[in-house]
Amino acid sequence: MVWETARLAIRAIFRNALRSFLTVLGIVIGVASVITMVTVGQGSSAQVTADVARLGTNILMVRPGRTAMGPPSNISGGAQPRSFTLRDVDRLIDAVPQIATAAPVSSGSTTVVAGGENHRTQITATDARYLEASDWPLVLGRNFADAEARAGAAVCILGETVRQQIFGDADPVGQSLRLESLSCEVIGVLTARGASSFGSDQDDVLLMPIRTFQRRIVGNTDVGTIYVRVADGVATEDATSEITYLLRDLRRIGPAEEDDFSVLDMKQLASMLTQITGVLTGLLAAVAAVSLLVGGIGIMNIMLVSVTERTREIGIRLAVGAQSRQVLLQFLVEAVVLSLLGGILGSVVGLALAAVAAHFMAIPFTPDPVVVVMAFAFSALVGVLFGYFPARRAARLDQIGRASCRE
């Protein structure tokens, strides 16, 4: 009886193929949206974790102001936070044994010109310790010499994107380029890192000695950020505590006063970014799930229309001995089959869209079988819930059906 009921339900679906397809389309869109959003969100989280792991989980970023990311914030009272100096970097290395190395970093933007080519890029002004602090090796050339860093020599190291934009595949070491009015000799090229978690190109950068940047470009002695690499085997929390204690003393911050600087642990940053992407993924998935409900309502609507159109057919079946539960089961199976077809197609479409999005966003494609199964199961549940009422209505057409047959 069950197989016969299922055969009748499937035959009824294919008898109105176009209408059935349009009914299934709502479920397809809902399932595909949920799978795509969740898969892309998980890929973004994986990319954040990979980026932080590549930078190093034992990295600390010390910045003036209370805001860990973005421009430094004002401290209480409205005054601008006092910037760090090169001397502060040396004091940290000398006084905090938990630190393996530290490097000053200031940044700006400029247009790089060489020959007939020009490119707008980001300047990272630092010293020879930056490559060790950020664990960023060179692929060509050499690091800044200590004498060049102290004297503020006009030398620079290129990121791979800047190299390609200005010199192509040629070896730029020993070549000269111009940063606005400053002529600079290229002494090295950084290893390519690719896009960051937020889609920015990490290789679109130019390194130069921070004293050169201070004297010849910005005209001040400010240090925007201090990159700190914690020694192996030392907890970053211990190093953070020691750095905070020393900086409060150096900056003469009283016991009752708030810090006018922030120490950001890259592990905390990774956790924060992962939580943010998780929340956003959940919100997007919830919005996408609404389309599943809309698809379910569409199924219920079409099934109600089908019951009305097939009143005479139902009456004949009841008149020749079919039971009400058989009629109910037939229409319920029709609704569930429509939902399952939508779930299968939606899963395939959702995974395909997620793979395409991961390719263009340069993030890992990390499909979660649990999410696919849950979306598929939810589509079946939608069929049961929204198909039950029309099926129940069809089963209750007993008297109407018999009356129609007598006519």
C-alpha cells in the first residue's frame, strides 16, 4: 500500500512538471542559501586562523591609545594619546626578558615611480628587526643594515605586488625608484603572502628605514606600533603583563589612571575575528532560512490548489473503497517528495556556489557535511509540516467526494 501510494504521488507530481518545479524552486533557494552562507563563513574563519598562524601566535602589537585596531583613540580628557619613540622599543627589549625581539612600525601611503611605471602602495617604515618580528623572510636581496637604519639611508624592500607592478618578473635589486621626491634604492624583495582575511593584498607594501620615513617623509619621530615577538616557551599573557607594567612606568601613568596604550595579543585577535565571522554567518544563515519557510508556504499553497482541482479524483478513490488515511498519505508523500527534491537540488547548488565564492574570495572551501545533512533534513521537515494540512483536508473530502461521484 505504501509503495502504491508513493507511485501515485510521484505520478501526480510529474503530471504537472512545471508547477512542481516552480514549487520546488523555493526550497532549492532556501537550502542553497543556507549551505552557501555557512560554508563561506566557515571558510572565512579558517582563513582568519591561517593568517594569524602565519603571522605567529606569539606576536604582540603595542599601540598608543585604548583602541586595539584602527586609528588610536583619545584617552579620557580628550587629549591625543602620546606616540611611542624608538627609545621605547629599545627599552622594551632591554627590560623585558620575555621578549625575543621588537620592531618599530609607522605607516603611510605613497606613489612609487620607476621608468614609465607608477603604483600607489603602502609604506611600512621599520628597521632590520621587523622581518624577524613578523616572521617574513626575503626571497631576493638583503635586509636593512644597522648603519642604514641609524643613518636613515634611502633604501627600500618591495612586496611582491609592488615588484610586479613596477618591474614585472625582472630582478629589482640594485634598481632605483622614486617615492614622490625621494629617490630610493631597492635592496630586497619579500616573500609573497597573498590576500589577508579581509581581502587586502599583504604584498602591496614597501618597507623602508623608519628614520628615513620620519626625517624625509612625515617630519616627526612618532612610532605608530611596536611589533613584539615573544620568546619561545613564554606565555603571551606573561609578556603582556610585563610590557604593560614597564610602559605604565615609562609613561608615568598613576595607579588610578587608565592605560594610554593597548597591547593586542594575536591569539585574542584570532578569537575575536572568529567570533565575529561566526555571528555574521549565523545571522546570514538565519536570514537565508526564512526562504525555506517561504518555500514551505509555497508547497502548502500548491497542495491546497491540487486538492481543490482533484476533488473528483479523491471522491472516486473513496467511493471505490480507498480509506481516508490512504488519501492523506498520498498528498503528504507528494509534499515530502517535492521538499526532498528541493533539498537535493539545493544542496548541489549551494555547494557549487560556495566553491565559486571561495575561489573568488581566496578562502578555503570547507563544506561541513553536518550542515548539508541538517539543511536537507530541514527541507524534509518543511514538507511534512506544510504538507500535512492540505493532505488532511483531502482526506476529509469523504462526503464531498461521494456526493460528486453520485452526480
